[in-house]
Amino acid sequence: MKRIRLTDGSGRWFDKEKAKVWEEDTNFDGNNHISCATGSQWDHELLYRTVGGVYVLHHWSQWEGSCESYEEISADDAAVWLVANDHDEINVPEIQEKIAALEIE
């Protein structure tokens, strides 16, 4: 078991090994890979879905002195993050509905 504590000071945690994880997508600008999640070559994000269905955003930076964070986000925010990072084929009904609602016809 790999316990990861949320950085909100609540004391809550999740098991990283049991959670579903999605990685950020990147675009190559000719020199660097730029995160689609953050728009930066230095700042990065991953999204976790815990066994209990809670979405946790992991943010970290390559900048010296920066701290990583783990924060709970809503299913709506998770859907936006997943679409921005080209993860449209999600086998989670609540997220599929939220992703479909983002489509402009």
C-alpha cells in the first residue's frame, strides 16, 4: 500500500496503488514537451480516481523549491481535465455523461 495524503491539511489519504491514474498529454513545440494540463514545460499534473470514486489532482513542478500537491477536485473538473488531456474514452459512467455535456453541437 502506498498512502498519499491530500495537501489540504484534512489528514485524508488514498492508496495510490489501487487508484486509477491518467497522465497529462503533451505537445512538442519543436524544443520542449509542453503539458496540455498546465501549458508549461516545467509544471505537470496527473489525475487519480480513488477506489471510492474521489478525483485527486496531483500537481508538481520542476522548478527548484516548489512543492507538489494532491487536491480533491469535482467530477466536473475531472471531466474538463480529461478532455484537455485527450482522455475521452473513460469507462466511468458519471464522467462519460460530463464529457458528453462538454461537446458543442
